[in-house]
Amino acid sequence: MRSLGMRRADVYRCPKCQGAITAEADRLSCSCGAQFPVVGGLPRFVSDEGYAGSFGLQWRTFARAQLDSASGLAISRERLFRGTGWPTSMKGEWILEAGCGMGRFTEVLLSTGAEVLSFDYSAAAEVAAENLADRGAEICQASIFEMPYARASFDRVFCYGVIQHTPDVHLAFQKLVEMVRAGGHLAVDVYDRARLFFNARYRVRWLTKRLPKETVTAWARRIVPLYMKLAPPLHPWNQLLFPWKDYRGLYPGMSRADEIEWSVLDTVDMLTPEYDSPQYARTMRRWAEEAGLVDIAVRRGGNGVELNARKPT
């Protein structure tokens, strides 16, 4: 895993006071007295994974499953550009990715030529750094509620698959808005509350989120492939009855092995997080309006509700 490098230390700010950061061999320091270790080449602005521990285990287990460079497909690339409407070339722009996981969207953002800063609350940050060690991303472990960057300093802020898994979805959204510069763009998604009744996972999560994450993962590795062998592909209707995913036939060109791996992965992703709080599309629009954003576009797509907006100049 790469080391921090003094050249990039100035991209960070103290998450406590917003003060400038100085880099030493094994830590980052602020004049307010706060110190943050650099462990395994990664700046750590949190002491543990907190509520996001399930994602650390998940992305260590499925470290490369959803990388376009691993699958040979453009699934993540197409989802990002379809959802955000952003250009494929953003050279010279600064992009913040909140909640990078193992780096599936980080890889795509880096391909645009932009300067990309990414973080994850969980140990998935380590996996992303390993996956993208030679791509030029600056990755750290941090909380969305105390991001270690200067506020209002990014041309674009991207956050997919994250805020519904935080203890305060609205506050997480507000924190993302704070990071967007005047005239900059925000792209965020969240699970759709209007579809909550139609997904069987919400009838079992009360139990599965309390079980050992390794147990749920082992269960998914047995049950999901067996289901895919015996039952016809019925996505998305199968989720009315069964709390697991089935990717058969969704992506032309995807191998059967990858269909199984993605199905197991997303089953674990559905059943193990501590928090899972979908929101209505109208709620997301209201939050954007209250935050003073403009050019607000909210639609159902991707994994639920996608919001794109701009901070006025």
C-alpha cells in the first residue's frame, strides 16, 4: 500500500477545527493539538469503524468483485455517468467521493482526469487504496460527519450507496452540501422509501443485522447459489418474497461466476449494515431546497433515488 507523501498532505484539514495539517513520518498533526495516525500508508481520522464495521468485512471479502477493471464490463462507469450526468472528462476539477467502499466508483472518477479525494468510514478504505494504489487517488479513513477537508472546496461531491447507512441521513446530506464550492455540483443517492414494502429484506433485517457478519456471509454463500440454480430468474420480483439478490441476466456479458458473486455480495450488503434508512424522493428534494441548492433533479434510478443539484454562485 502506498505511503502518504508530503505532496498531498495539504489536501487535508483538521476535522475538529478546520486547521491546516502538517505531515510527519507516521502521523498528521494540527496546531490545535489533534493528531491522526498514518497506518499502513493511510491517514486515519477515526479510531475505529464504528457503525460501518459490516462494510469493512464485506469489502475485504469481495475486494474486487465490482471493479470494472476486474469484470471487464462498464457497469460502474455507466451507472455513474447515467446517474450524475457529469462529463467523462473533468481534468483540473477537484472531486470528493464520500464513502468509496472498495473503489468501484473511485476508479471511474479517476478516469476523468480529475483530482479525486476519497474516504470511507470502514476498513474498506484500505481495500480501495490497495486496488487503486497506482491510479493517483488520495484515500483516507474518515467519518462523513467529520470530513478532513476544507469546506466549500470541491467542484463536485459524489456519494452513492452511503447516506442511508448512517445514523442521521439528513445530517449526512447536509455535511455533503458543506463540501461543495459555490457553483459546484452534488450527486447523491439513497434507497427509495416508497419501495420499502416491496423488499423482503426489511422483514428480516431485525435479525440479520444482529447476527455475526461472518455467519450471514457464510449463509449467503450457500443459499444464494442454490436459489440461482433451482429457481428461474425473476428480478426484481423475487425480492418480494426472498431477502437476497439475483443478478442473472441483468448485465449482458457478465459471467455466471460474477452473477453469483455479485448476488452473494449484495445479499450481504442488504442484510448486515447496522443502519438502513430509505428516504422518499420528495424528502430528498425538500432537503436540497432547504440547503439552498439549485438546478435540483430528483429521479428514481440506480439503487433507489438519485439527486443531482448545484450550489449557486
